[in-house]
Amino acid sequence: SYYDNLAFSPSFTGLISQDSAGNWVPEISSDLPYPVAVTNNYDGLTSSTDPNTATVWEINLRDDVYWHEGYGYTMDVPAERDVLQVTAENVAWYYGTLIDDAGPPNPTRGLYQQPFGTDPTKAFIAVDDDTFQVHLANIYADLFGLFSVDILPQHILDPAFDGGFGVGVRADTTPTPSYDDWDSDDFNQGQRTSGDTTHAATIGCGPYIMYPGEN
């Protein structure tokens, strides 16, 4: 519950963020993004480890970050713990929705397509559960700013997700919204404020941080 667990933020959190002094600091990631010398998926060339010219970056995720238990999810069943953990696959999926023209409506899609291109399968790679890789189509000056975008949960919003509950079905058996229905889904209706009787409080957002051993 909210009172038992330390929360990063009342709603969403990114891979990295800026502190009060303007320095970039890890949030969902365990450290800051770093350049790696591997083959870039867009041009087939080996990237540099020089941050000024690198075209491939890696980010290591924390292994103790879980989503809020909205939509009937609990932390009591091992399979559900796996679904609730924020993984590189979740991050790769969400970044993919930002550049994919077939993804949910996004007025800033063109901004993300400038560095990341238009092919999510080339741009965003889950190396393993804890390692996320970004392949750039173009070098971009404010790359760290783009790494700070809030991450949303695949297990709640991906129409093709199957976490053992069926494709397009959440743990509470309600259907996952299609991209066309994202705006009307309860998850996206916003946090209830004083006097607001129109919108339900956001369910399933977070992520909350749980230290190892906590449940």
C-alpha cells in the first residue's frame, strides 16, 4: 500500500531525472546511460564509446522497482511479481510507442523520431531483464532529456501483452484498451483532485520502489 512502500513520485517516473541543481541522476535506472561499442541497428557501424559521437547507449535498470498493484494485481503470487517488475522489455515497449506511427496518439512523436528513428525494433532493445539499449538514427543534443520521459506500464496498456492472463486481458479480467481507446481508459483519466467527480483516481501508476525482501 501507499503507506507501506516508499514511492518515487505520486504518478510516473523516468529512467533518469534532474535533481534540484540540474544534475542528471538515476531513477528507475541503477546508473546513468552510457555509450557502448556495439553495432548500430540503423547503419550497421560500430558505435563509439565517446558520448559526443556515440550512436548506441545502454541503461541498467534497478531490480527492485515494481508497479503499483492496480487492476487486481497483488504481490502474493510469484508470476504476478514477475509481471509487476519494471523490466527492460517494459521500457523498450513504451519507448517504442513514442516513435511508432501505429502507436497511441502522441503529439510529440516527431520529437522522439528525430534521434530514435521510426522503427521500434531497431531503436529499442531489451538486452536482458535489467539492460535496455538504445540505437540512434541520428545523434541528438538533448539525449538525456529524452531518457527522462515517464515510463508507463506495459502490463496495463499493451493490447498485445500476455502475462499469463490472456492477450489483451488484465489480471482483473478487464480488457486492455486499444491504442484508440487510451484516452478514455481509467488509467489515463488523471488523479482525482478536490471537487473532481468526473475522473477516477489513476489506477496502476507508479512505479513504487520496493526494497528487496519487502512485499
